[in-house]
Amino acid sequence: MLFVIAAHSLEWIHNTPTVFPYSQLGSLALLGVDTFFVISGFLITYILLKELDSTGGIRLRKFYFRRFFRIFPPFYVYLAVVGILAATGVVHINHWALLVSGLYIWNYLVLPNSWLVGHTWSLSLEEQFYLLWPPLLAKLGRKKSLYAAFIVIILSPLSRMITYAVYPPWRFFEWAMLHTRLDTIMFGCVLALLWNDTNFQRVIERLLRPELFACSLVFLTVIGPLFETGFRPRYQWIIGYPLHGVLISFVLVYVVKKPASLPGRFLNLGLMRHIGIISYSLYLWQEMFDGPHVSFFPWNLIAIFACAELSYFLVERRALFLRDRLEGRWKFLSAPTGDQRRAALRHQSVADGAGLTADK
């Protein structure tokens, strides 16, 4: 998130490339989003797997209910504010872009004059991922889902090249579309699917060395952006996205496994943890005060954080409170799925055969 804010905040100097090359700023912004994708894929899959392992199924109604209250209220409040500002002439924006963003399809229908909702490409991709991955995971289970994730990662470079060759209107938007960028999220999903695997943990323990962590960080923040500047899209389409997914996953594992390390202690500072808590609102509101149209750096950073704090305390927390209240009342959200009922029957059959039923 801080990469995105920093990159966008410095775009006002893009006309003076000797200070900081504009293309590298864009690369750092994408790195911030890629990190979010990997973390999101890991967390969502890890949570779903815990339910799958403990109950034998995934309650999709409950998952989507909780996602609704977590994501929609702050997002639509932001869109409403943009719409009001546009209607009163304070800002200028393509009105169709508001509709496209609100439907979570901006990553496929990129419209001009839509900077204030330009960041919703990643939110659109994330929502499309939510629609596909949880049902697939519930249907296929752990092992087959792992195969599916690897297939997506392997085929994504081919998907990017085919899209470029077959459909010219989508050329150079490969960074935004689900079928061309899903591999980044899948790295996080694979990480969650392998997290409790003994062989995987044994290999990871051997790799968790400070020098490898430092090399990964340098490549992601310096060497990778230089390669992208010099060779894009040849680098990004075939090597860049997959390699960055691997390195981001490694960095994530390192800081989780080694909280006492310098980067682990840094990320566990109170300030950094609070930034993580308000990161969603930060991402939503940074677009309002960032970019080439903004020239009051660094004061725009104060505006970004102020709006994010207001969004978190006035919208996010209230929405989550309402979610928890409703979840406790609406029992159908906790009703077992067909897979869970079948798993319960299997457990009951085992108990009966062992003479462990309550009446015995």
C-alpha cells in the first residue's frame, strides 16, 4: 500500500525523469498491488481451508455475506463522494466510469478521463476472483485446487500473449484483466494450499536466510522495475509477473516465519500494524489526492490518511459491527452445506461403529 501511495504521490515529477523515471514509479505502484494480490490470495484460501478441514465443506453464503460487509460499504461511499463532487463540478470524471467501477468491471472496460476510479481495476479483479475461487475450492478440494492453481500460473503467460494477438482493444491492458493477471493471486493461493505440507515447510526452512530475503527485496524494488522499463512487455508477460509472484511469496513467508527479524519487527510496529488495518480505506482514497493532477505534495499525504481514518472509523467499523450483529441472528448463514452434512454423517458412522454414540 505504501508503494502505491508513494508512487502516485510522486507522479507530479514525471516530466522530470532525471529525478525519478516515471516508468519506475508505475512499476513500484504495480508492485504494491501485486503484494496485495498475493496476500489476499493467501488469506482468503487459508481461511477457507480451515473451514474445509474442520467441517468438510465451505459455507459460501457466509463467505459472501462477510465479504459484502467488508468490501462494499467503504467502496460505495467513496464512489458516492466522487459522484457528488462530479455533479457539483468540483472534479471532472467520465460518468460512465462510475457505473463501470460500481459493477466491478473497470478492468475490462477502461474508460478515458477516469483517474479517480482508475484504481478500481484491482478491486474489480479481486471481486471476480471471489466469484470463482471459493466455489472452485469447495468443489475440488485441497489437492485438485492446488493443481488448478498451478495450471492458471503456467497458462497465464500464454493467455497474455493470446489476448494481445487476438483482441487489439485489450492490448497493453494485460496488467488489469482477470484472465491475464490471475496468476499473481494464485501464488498466494498456492502458498496457503501448501502451508501445512511437511515437505514444503522443510524446503522453506532451508531457504529462509537473510541474504535471500535481501536479494528478493532488491530485485523487486530495483532490478525488476529496470527490466520492466527496458523490456516491457516481453519481460512482464513471460517472466516478470511469475517471478515477482514467487519473490513476493518468499518475502511474505520470511516475515511471517521470522517475526523477530528486522523486517518482521518493523512490520509489527504499532504504526505499521495500524496502516495495515486502514489499508483498504487508504487504497480507496489515495486516488483522490494522488497522481499527475496533484501538485501539493507532501500535504496530499495528510489528506489521504485523514480520509482513510474517517472511512475506517465511520464506515468500515460500523459495517463490520452490523455484519456481526446480523450474522448472529441469521442462522441460515451457519447452516451446513451438503458436503458438511455428508462429512458429519461419516463421522457419526465411525462413532457408531466404535460404540461411541451418546446413548452407549
